[in-house]
Amino acid sequence: AAQLEALLGRFMQASSSEVRSAEAKLDAALGKPAFMLDLLERLRTSPAAQVRQLAAVLMRRRIGSHWKRLPAASTEHIKRSLLAHL
């Protein structure tokens, strides 16, 4: 969780090399359906508004392609969590 928080936080850096490095690491993680749960946790619990917003945008962009590959328990958890935070 702390690593993902730091990775998402690196997108707010002024250094383009930091952003490129973070993008490369994030691209690898976004290919895994289970990563949606990690993004959901950052969306729910991050103290930084920018990190919560970035997690929400990334999740929205990728959830459609991963939804059918997630276990039923995970999809139900995602639904309940998102509805609870509206």
C-alpha cells in the first residue's frame, strides 16, 4: 500500500524523468486485474487528494477490461465500496 501511494505520488513531481519512471511501473501493474483492488484501497484511504483522484481515474479507465476476469467476490467488494463512497 505504501509503495503504491509513493508511486502514484510520483506523478505529482515536476521532474519528467520521475513521471516517466512511475508510468513504466504503473503500466506493468495495470495489466493485472487484481491491481484494481489496490487502486480501490488508495481511492478509499489515501490522505492525499491528488492520489485519490489519480487512483479513481486509473480505475475508471481500466475496470472495464478487467471486470470479467476478476473473481465474483472482488467485483462485489468493488461495487459495495464504490457505492459506499458516493
